[in-house]
Amino acid sequence: MARGLVATLADGRGDISVVVRPVASTMPAGTTLRVELLAERRGSELRADVTAEAETVHVRVWQDGVEVLDRHFRAARRTDADLLTEAIESGGRDPVAVDALRAAAALVADPALS
């Protein structure tokens, strides 16, 4: 798991390589504290860092090493019960969530992908 999980996503126009590297934390299992995205295309680099803080989310974005966005958004931390309640009450089918679960299941089911 130290190398992370590797996958290739296809969007019909091309393939996108994805690496997920979890980092150990003292927070309860499943807690997302920070997500860093790095994309490279045609010699240009885009990096985004999204960090959960007490009652806010801090978002920073750099293009080719130059900061282009630095914002804080108010977003109270939600518990598992809050999220489950929302999922049950929202009803309907969320295609993004369904595709994400399928991709996660494929990664877990096929050790050759990790």
C-alpha cells in the first residue's frame, strides 16, 4: 500500500493515469483530511491541494508553479451519520458515485492493478 493504488481512467478521448496514496492518520478510519491532485499535459503542470480544517476547507491551486487560487470555504465537518442520512434522503442514482464505487471495487478485486 506504500506505493498506493494505481488505475487508468478512460474518458473516451484518452486515458488518464491515477495514483491514490493514502497516508496514515490518527483520525478515525475513512477520514479525508487532504487531497492533492497533480496533472501534466503538453508540458504544463496543474497542482491542486484541498485541505480540511476545523470548520473550513482550504483550496490552493498552482499552474506551472505559480499560485492561481487560494481560497477558504466554510464547510463544517460531517459525521458518518450525517452522510448516511443525506444519502438515504436524497434518493435517486448518482452516476458519479456508482462509477467511483465500480472503479474502487475493480482495484480491490484485482491485485494486479495495485
